[in-house]
Amino acid sequence: MSRSNVYIGVDTSAYTTSVAAYADGRVLFDGRKTLEVQKGGKGLRQSDAVFAHIKNIDSLLRKYKTGEYNLKAVAYSEKPCPREGSYMPVFRVGASHAQALAFSDNAALYPLTHQHGHIYSAFLDSPVRDGSYGALHVSGGTLDVLSVRVKNGIAREINKIGGTLDITCGQLIDRTGVEAGLPFPSGEAAGRLYREGAQKLCVNVEGLYANLSGAEAQALRRLKKGEDAALVCSAVIDCAAQTIALLAKNAAKTYGLSQFIFTGGVMRGDAIRAYTEKMCVESGISCITAKKEYCSDNACGLALAARLLHEKGERF
């Protein structure tokens, strides 16, 4: 009996160790371990994150391993994004393990980026159609407005065309959430507190760039004055949603884009998803939002990329 081909993705980001396998047109394995942040903490040092990844990744790779499949290709994140100077030490852990895995099985090896993984994750349940896309990668440490060109089913170009001039939407939510006593990262807990109609925060978007530090200062002042944490967190979520929607709308108009990808951990939030999708409908933009389980950091998009690149005969 012939064995099916399998394609592996590996990602060791700032807060998640991820290994995924794609075979027979579906995600076969989606293994993730979130790095622990102490209560009240607002992040991890890179040295601590590297050590945590080293402890996590071996167990994840062992879980996926099976003799029922032929390993054909491995894709991994070698850095945060496809831009010169992009670098974080945490990605070296995934890179070294992915390289060893590919070499041991004589499989093709594709060095991609964390941002590639998020872009491809939006296509895990959708056809990868050729064309020009706008994209918003919105996560804890990232608020990037992107132009993406897909040719022959492959994301050939991912270029930054806008983003934030200070903090990200994820940082706005997390910093406010931690100050309100929520765990870090705070998106999920803040989402459970969400109520419509909270007093608004300032939304500062000019063209393709946003400033969010003013909204952060407002939110922290309101908490200090004793305002209900649920209302302040709701206002922060509304501010993030409006910022994302305005950036997408402006990018679509500036570059003549009719289809937009939304991905990244912040896009897991129900209120943010609903607001951006409503904006797309009203603006006549085709909206491709990654499924909630694929918005947060994962290696599933990279596993799909490994299959597409290998089947198209791409070489790195």
C-alpha cells in the first residue's frame, strides 16, 4: 500500500512553539505550545523564549512523527518577515530543527518567514487564487499593512506599505488588559468582557499609518480613575477594530485593491472580525479572514506553503 506525502511547517515565534503537518488536502497535525509569561508580566526576554522553545519543540516533533507518510518538504520561519534586517533569536530554534528534519529524510527545505505563515494560513480552507491582495497582519507585536502578489499559487511578493508609527493593536489590548488585571496576552480575556457601546477612545489613522499610543494613554487614565475594566477593555477593542478597518479601506483605495487578507492573533476577536468584515461588505472589498484557529501563531500555513512550493517545483 502506497504512503501519502506529508509536508511539515515549523515556527518558533515570540510566544508559541509550533509544528504542523499537511497531507491529503488537510491539516494532519497542529501542535502548539504557548510560552508561559509570569502573572503581571508583559512579555518574555529572548533568552528565556529560546530556552522554552528548545524544551517544547522536541516533544512536538515526536508527536507528529509517523511511518504512514513520506516526508517531502519542510518549511520554516527563519525570521519575522521578508524584509532586510528582520531578525529575532527565537526563530533559530525552529530553523535548526527544521533543517535537521529535512536533511535526515532527504526532503526539500524552504526557509520562509513568520509572516509567510500567517498569509498562507488564510488559504488553508480557501483556494489560493492568483492576483494582487492587500493584507493586514495584526498580532501582539505586529501591525503591518501589506501588498501581496500571488502567482501560480505562490505568494511571490509580500511588501509592507503601511502599519503603525508607535505601538500595535495587540500591544494596546495587552497593555490595557494587564493593567486591568487580565493575563498576558490579554486578547481572549478582554474579548470575554466585551460590551457594545463603551465610551470611545481616539482613533488616529492617516493614510496607511496609525498611531495608537494616544489611545493607550487614554485607556490607562480611565482605568486609574476607577472606570469599569470591562468598559475600558471594550473601548480598546473597538479602537483596534476601527484602526484595522480604516487601514484596510485606505490601502484598498490607494492601491486599487479589491481583495484583502486579515490574519494574526488579534483577528481572533469576534468584535474585531465582525467590524472589519462589515467594513469590507460596505466598501465592496472581498474579505479573506483566516479561521480563528489559524489566526494565532501556528505552523499550519507554513506546512501548506511547503506543499505548494514543492508541488510547483520551486527551489530555494
